[in-house]
Amino acid sequence: MSEMLSNYFKSVYRSILTTCLIIACSLLLANPAFAGIDDDKYDGNVFVLYAGNGSLVPARISLADSLKAKKPALLVYYVDDSSDCKRYSTVISQLQAYYGKAASFIPITVDSLALDKKYANTEDGYYYGGTVPQTVVVDKAGKVRLNQVGQISFEKMDDTLREVFDLLPRKESIELKRRSFNEFNSELSN
């Protein structure tokens, strides 16, 4: 009886050991589906994951509505599986912190564009040139002030937006600073 129990435990032990070995081998040999900022693998929306700014997607306003409201627009053409777009999303997010209330930020995933369609100049697909990331700044009159492919520095984008809003150049003005969250505003209390 004890020998039968011993054989039973040995067979259970071998089964567990074999199962663990199979699982370990399959995990080691499997190709990981991990993506990161420096690769062209899809892992979700670039603005949510890498810029930490889910408020940009989906865009709150269309280009036509922005122009109708006489509000400048910043269009960013991107794809979620591009390392360039992933890195550039942080610049767009930083710009939105300063200009988000004064300009319309319109990120456009090029996967959603019908490339064989003829677009009007008030539609998102009109300015797309076929490469990402692409940034287009349109002033409130509908004039293109910037149309550039690739990653653009925060400073260059800031200079362009300062021109659009007729602000002093960065060299001549005080640096924009965000007010701290707990700061007391005496203007409201007087």
C-alpha cells in the first residue's frame, strides 16, 4: 500500500514538474509583445501613453469649427506605432499646457484619413503630406503659418505660436510659468 502511494506521489510530482518546465520554456521562447518609446511597435495611443495627456484624443473640435470660431489650430498628423510620433507627443502636450485655451489642438491619426478623397481646406485631411509626424499651424484667418514634417522642438513651435498670437518673442518676454496649484489669488478676494 505504501509503495502504491509512493508511486502515485512520484507520478504527480513528475506531472507538476513537466508542466512547470513546459510553461517556463514557452515563456522563454515566446516573442514578447512589449513596446516602448524607442520602437515602432503599437502599444496604444501615443498621447495617452507617452505624453500623459489623454485630453488631446479624441480632438474636441474640428478644423472647420476652429476656423469658424476664428481660433488658430495646431494639427498633428501621427500614427500610434511610430517612435518619432511617440517622442514628439510630449512636445505637443507641453504646448497644450500653454496654448490649449487659445488654440485648437487637433491630433489626427493618419489611419483614419481616406487618402483617395479630395479634402476641402477646412478638413483635417487637406494638409496631410504623407509623412508622420507632421505639424500644421493655421492662424485664425485660415493661413498656414507652419507646415513641417518630423519632430519640431518646443522652442520652434513656441516661436511660431507667439507669432500667431502676436506675442513678444521669447528673448524679450518673461518666461511663461505655470501657477502652483495651491497659490492664493488675491485678485478674486478684493
